[in-house]
Amino acid sequence: MNTYDLKDQVAVVTGGAQGIGLAVAKRLAASGARVASWDVNAAANLAATEGLSVTCDITVYNAVQNALTETEAALGPVDIVVNSAGIAGPNAPVQDYDNAAWAQIVAVNLTGTYHVNKAVVTGMRARNYGRIVNIASIAGKEGNPNACAYSASKAGVIGFTKSLGKELADVDVAVNCVTPAAARTPIFDQMSQEHIDYMLSKIPRARFLEVEEAANMICWLASRENAFATGAVFDLSGGRATY
């Protein structure tokens, strides 16, 4: 496994208790970063995290600010943020979709991304350095049927990332996102088997993404080696995306 020189850097991974977030936290720690995992599931976060464990509900901006204060008091100023926290929600056509589920999915996936990015960019701009990687989804590019809220929220993450990347292009702060195909993580527990089978059928490589494969790309984006790309969308779809 190749590692990057992240010694003396502080990284925050939201949703770091499981799935892609946990794989990224491990990879960042292996590269020398001091890692703080922010996750709403306190017990799982404490058991799984690499480094500091912070309980945080990213849908509440004050909670995000408090998590940042706690992290910087313990580890120092934040250099890297990987926003991996997200939920899938139920599978249903739009006419039958639960309004409360829609609101919750958008709150976590899109508004939560906004909260986390907003909280850290002031410090990154002042220090003239930062790397932010937001986890979107191939569903945000193509739209999955019976997953309107998830698809819409992840499309929003893509648009938000492009906007913020341009805002910060005058300093050494890179803001990018990745659009993974499905990986076999606990998020599958929120989906119907029919929807899981549909997602697999759309991947030309005929398998799901491995979380370690996602961590490979994400950790490069979070390193100094990514000195030019910003406001960009990096594909992790196994050939599904054609643009």
C-alpha cells in the first residue's frame, strides 16, 4: 500500500465509524495524519475510529462547530476534511416517497456537507492550506430510480463542491468530490435487495467497489500531491459513468 506524507497534518473524517469513512481514516492514519472521526453513532465511533473520536450530528451547525473546537484543541488546526457521512434512505417511487425521509436524507447528505465545509474553510483560508474531499455518488450524476432523495442530495454535493472549489481557488485549498458506485457497506441495510441488484447490474466491472479502493483515491486528493485539481469530480464507478 502506497502512503502519502501526512506527518504533522490533522484530518477530520465524518462518518468515520464504518464503511468508506473508516477505510479512509485508517489510510490517513497510516500516512502519518492525526485523525479525528466525527460520527453520530458514539459507540461505533469509539470502537472503530483511528485516533480521536468525536460525537457529532452534522445536520446541526452548532454541533459541527463544537466538534471542530474539540478537535483543534486536542490535535491542532485541521488540514484535511473527508466528508463521508451519509444515508441512503428508503427505496420507493416519487409518488410514494416519504416526505420525512426526503428531509432527513437531504439534511444529512447535502446540508451536513455544507455545514462541515463551512466550518473549516475560514481557518484553511487564513492558513493558506487545506484539502477537502466530499463523498458524492454515481447516483448524483445519473440518478437512480426509486432513490430520488439520495440521488438529488448527492447531485447537490457535486454542485456545492464545484462552487466552493472556485471560491477557494486563489489559495492552496483544494475542494473536490468523488462519485463512487455502490460499495458493500452498512448503508446496504437501508436498501431493498432489488435496488442493490439494480446497482450491481449497472457496473461494467460486474462487482461492487471495495472501500480500500475508494480510500486510495480519496487519500491522494487529501494530500499535498494534489496541488492543482479543485472543484472537480472524480469517478469511482467501475466504468458506469460515461462523463
